[in-house]
Amino acid sequence: MKKGTVELTCDHCGAFNVIHYTEDPTRQHEGAVMCAVCDSELLLWEGKRVYGKAELKGLSS
């Protein structure tokens, strides 16, 4: 299984989030990832990747 990370900035609070994922080629998945700080929606996804929980990388100044 392929693994990776995605870094996203929350539009609501400005927090920098890191999200780890794995790819599962055997089936489709879907879900949402929420900001580690304010719990706003960061990512809606559907496909072969399985995303984990967002982790705080830093805050914007």
C-alpha cells in the first residue's frame, strides 16, 4: 500500500494541518477530515485513498 501526507491550511482558523493517508486499491472509500484546532471541514474525499485524522503542524501568525 502506498502511503503519503497532505498539508492543508484551515480556511476558518488558519491552522496548518498534516493528514496522513494510505491507498487501498481494492475498494472505494469516502469521508471527511476535520481541522485539528477548530473542527471545521478540511477535506471531503471519495476514492482509493484512506485519510486519517488531521494533526496540527502549526498556527498562522
